[in-house]
Amino acid sequence: MQREFPDVISDVRGGGLLQGFEFDPVRYPKVTKPAKKFEALARKHGFIARCGDEYVAFAPPLVIDKETIDWALPSIREVLNMK
């Protein structure tokens, strides 16, 4: 995702499906709370992400299938486009 959204995501951390990222602090200053906007849009797209002011963390269910992951990735992309 960072390669796809280099002007949005500044750092990625985690392993496996437990992932998180930070918004670019130049494009999205901390006072704008970009992750809170992401969180609200994510809920509209049907998923929940744990968010601070400038970071987003994903922790999928312990039991998850490929179809659910395939559904989630396009939704995450739409939210990163802030749609």
C-alpha cells in the first residue's frame, strides 16, 4: 500500500495481517487528524480500524478467509483515496 500511496503513507509497521501505517506528516499535519477521518470512512465501507490521530492499525479476526481479505483490500484503497 505504501508503494501505491507514497504521498499518503509515510511508514508501515507490523507483520503478517497485523499491520499499521502512519500518514505523511507533511501532507497531513497532526492537527488535521487524518486517521480519524480514515476511521470514519472505514466504518462507512464496512470495516473497523484502530486509529490514533495520525496512525491506523489493522487487526483482522483470528479466523479469516481469502475472500474476506480480497474484499477488504479494495475497500482500504477506496478509503485511502478518501472516498
